[in-house]
Amino acid sequence: MTSHHEDHHENPAEANTHHAANHATGAPASAPLFEGSGPKDWEEQFGPSVAIFSALANPLRLAIAHHLVHRPHSVSELHTCLGISQPLASHHLRILREAHVIDREQHGRTTIYRLKDHHISHIVTDVHEHTREHHAD
């Protein structure tokens, strides 16, 4: 009699790969991780994602995004709560906007910045929680 926890793959590495693929994507292990048939299609498909991570790979920009998780802010508000100059805040907001991390909306003479969508919010909060849990040393 076999336990329901036993894996019926011949190769344990194959079983781990199968489990990881199912866990990470919710798709069978045989499903491609990306679409495309050419040798550099992965660059085209994942390039925009890399732009988001690159934009967030700066402590100040990540702090700005983290503030925007909670609510939209103006440049003036970010300047005050982060203790940075308005030109510096504007510079980093432009980088985040160009990477499609944030959107801006005009309210009279004030520009309000917000995260692009819930996916970005999840990235920012998840990475923050991950580092708090695993890098607390």
C-alpha cells in the first residue's frame, strides 16, 4: 500500500520540478513558462517586467512606491514624508512612471501619483514582507 504523499515519478528531481512548476504557476509542468518559439523571445516577453524591477531596484524609489501602496500622494507630500527635495522626488517619480509602475493625475495645479495597479502593489508589499521575514538578522 502506498501513502498518498508518495510521488510516483521515477526521478526525484523531476518530481520536485513538477511540484515547483505547479505551485508557482498553477499550470502543469509541461506548460511553457513563456510563449514564443525563437531563441530570444524571452527577452521580448520579460523585458518589460525587468524594467519594473529595475525601477524598483533603488531604495528611494521603493520607498516612494511603498508610500503609494497606502494612498496616492503629491510630490509635495512625498517630499515631506521622505525628507527629500521636490526635484529629487520628481526625478524618481519620472523613472517610476516611465517603467509603468505609477500613474499620475492632474488635480488643478497639483499632480497626484498612484501605483499603476494591484499587481504593482503586491510586488511592493510582498518584497517588503519577504525581507522583513527573512532578513531580520
